[in-house]
Amino acid sequence: MPSYDAKVALVELIEEAVLPHPVRLRDMLLRARLDPDAAVELNREFQNYLSHFGETQKIAGSILEKLAHAELKAS
């Protein structure tokens, strides 16, 4: 089951460099009780995260596609 717990997601990010999917991060934002100013600021940061996540996904996809077609070195 996917984690919607921000503390668990933070541990995964620190220990495993796993970025939370934007949908999960958005759900965490929606479940948090925030004052209006904090909510606006976090929403701005989320929009920035969303655009960078998409860009990073494209770059990783391109790299992985090239690696998928490369021959492996002999062990």
C-alpha cells in the first residue's frame, strides 16, 4: 500500500532517495491542517516540485531508454 504519511515519505527520501509521486504529495498537502498563508506557500512549492518532477522524469526516461538498448559489460 502506498504511503501517504509525510514522515514515512521523508525517511524514504533521506534513506533511499525516493521522491514521492506528485499525486501522493498533493494528498499529503490536502490532509494537513495548515493556516492560509502556509497553505499558499506550500502550494507554490508544490507547483515548482510538480514541474521539476516532470522534467526529471523525462530525463531519467531518456537515460533509461538508452541504457536499455546498450550491451552490458562482461563481468
